[in-house]
Amino acid sequence: MQLRYSFRLYPDTAQRTALARAFGCARVVFNDAVRAREDAREAGAAFPTAGELSKKLITQAKQTAERSWLGEVSVVVLQQALRDVEAAYRNYFASLKGTRKGPKTGAPRFKSRKDNRESIRFTANARWSVTDSGRLNLPKVGAVKVKWSRALPVTPTSVTVIKDAAGRYFASFVIDTDPAADAARMPDSDRAVGIDLGLTHFAVLSDGTKVDSPRFLRRAEKKLKKAQRELSRKQKGSKNRQKARLKVARVHAQVAESRREFHHQLSTQLIRENQAIGVEDLAVKGLARTRLAKSVHDAGWSQFVHMLEYKAVRYGRTLVKIGRFEPTSQVCSQCGAKDGPKPLHVRTWTCATCGAVHDRDHNAAKNVKTAAGLAVTACGAQVRPGRVLAQRDEAGSHGFSPEPRAATRHGVRGRRPESSGFSPRSKSNPGSERDHPTPSPR
């Protein structure tokens, strides 16, 4: 498995100037390649190959007065920009044919000088290296100071230098992990757990554990509001506006990193303690169109589930995702009777069949575990709740024998399905966010 390791860079003034020059040259070559492709398409000619573009846009362009400054940066950076164009068009055509998974990808567009995020890539041909003092030596940039938070498992073959919207620099390495070392880090476990994701509690486990939602964006709203107000009052194009924009970007970066760290710690803990995990496949896009959109995005369910997926593959765990239409909040986890949909403000309910009192989220977590096939009996066999006959106080025909029979016009009527406007369950969201105080972080 390939993983990305990112480390903070602290370039000095001269190195920042050199990196800005490299970012600009890579952007120009990228835009020239896109223009050459578009010109060929409009003329009805064949697309130029990567070799032709490299010769025309790099080798020959350096010899002209208009593009002579391309020689001030490493040629590997320019060649990787052409590779990015090729990859963008390859993904675009694969998306048109339907052979590429995921959402549709549009045609490559020109990069703007006003883009707040820039990146360049150095391969082994650029002869970059890590010095004995721990600095990252980049060609025509110099030895840049690096904050190494951990040691790299293997020696990487390429490095990507990234400048984010907050003006910070990072060195990103993509390496292959060692399966034997990963297996040794996570010994086998005999535990299984079901997870119910929500807003009041970020996660409720089938064993009764409840993890509070930190709500990082909600806690930073006051600071973010002040920074955005200052940004709106600055004149466009001025240096003060650029400084105000960096303040807003830093607040957003801090919120995103805090949320990502929380997701990493919780997902690693669940993967370490459980051999199998069941989780529901929520439709976050549907929930993001409701009045709870800000809280849904603040929770970051998709990022958390994605971390569970790749960590389960890496450490040999089992992750089961059940369908979003599974009525986990309507079924009694003890007898399996379906009690029907319930309003959001109903947090506890009593089963009309067996009389068990359920916490809404805990009951859903246990149903997620059962629906994923992770629940076991005392003998070790997997079980699922069996069907329960309709009671006399439920909707349907009464006075007939409870023996099963063929469906007729006197058959028992089924309950109406949920009439929600979106696909995921609404059981994990509180009736009103204002009725619940913001919990303390972790």
C-alpha cells in the first residue's frame, strides 16, 4: 500500500523566492501544454505527444527571449508539469468513456497566478537529497529546513513541495509500506464493533461507548467571523487584503488539521482494538443539503470512514459497510421487531413487542453490527434478528391464525416507508442543535 508522508518546510527568504520562481515556471509550462492541446483540437489535428511538447515547450522555449527564464529552475519540475497535463487529459477521457470511477472529471483548465495552492515535484532524476543535518536539498533552491515528525520507513524516490492557502510549505513523500511490519504493529483481535455516526455524539459504539463530537468549526466560528469581516473591508488587490486573506486561511487550516488529527486518533484506536468493524454508508451529499449542512461538514464523516477503510486494508482488519436504507433506528436490537420511523427528538423508545427500553443511538449501533454480520451467539455462530409476527395492536388484519400463509387480500399490511427527502437515516442527528450544548473536546 502507498501512503503519503507530509512534513513542514521552513524556507528562508531566498529559498521562498526560488520556490516561487519554480511554481511560476511549472504553471506556465502547464498552461502552454493545455493551449497546445486545445489548438490541435480546434484545428482537427492529432494531439501532440509528450515528447513533442517537451521539445517545443521546454527545450526550444528556453532558447527564446520570451521563455529564457525557464532555465532558472530545474528541468525536472517542468517535465513533471507536462506529466500532470497528460494525467489530467487521461482522466478526462476515461471519465467520458465511463471507465474511471468516481464523479465526472472535466477537461483540464488553465492555472491562474492567483491560485492559493501551488505545488512542484522532484523525481530521482533531479538528484534531490536529505543532508546529514536533516535538511532537504532541492536543485536550484538550496537546503531547506524540515521539521521531521517521524522517520520515513523507506527511502522515497520523489518529493512534492506544496504551498497551501495559508502560506505554509510542506514536503510530501509517497512510499510503499511493508506488509510484514504493519502486521506486527497490529496483532489479531477477537473483538467486533458496530459504529453509529451522529452529531451530538460523533460516534456511538455497539458496546455502549459514546464519543463526543468536538465541533471544531463551531468552536472557531467567532474567530473566523472576525477574520472574514476584516477581509471584506480591505481593498481588492492591496497588500493588506492579502494579509487578511492569510488570516482567514490559517483559521480554516487550523480547524481542518484539528479535525483530521481527531479522526486519525479515533480510527487508529478502533482499528487497533477490533478485528471487524461495521459502519453505515451515509449519504453525506444528501445531508449537506439540509439545515444541518454546517454541522454535517464539521463532523467529517466521509474522511473518518475513508481512514477506517485504508487502515483496515493496511493492518488486515475487516470493514463492512451496510446499506444506507437499513432501518437500524427502527428495529429492536433484542427481538428484531420493526417499530417504525421516529421523530428526531425521540432519543429513547420502548419496544412494543418485548418491552425493552433502547437508547436510540446505542440501539442503532448494535443493529449496524448485526446487519454487518458481526454479531455472534455464545456458540460463536453469526446471527441476525429473526422475523417477528405482527402484534394485535399493530396495523394489519386481526383475528386470523398466526400461522404463515399465502399472500391474499386479507394479508397483513406493511408499514409505510420513511418519507425522508434524502437517503441516510436521520436517527443520529438531534432534533435541534441549539438544544444541546457544545461538548468539550476529547
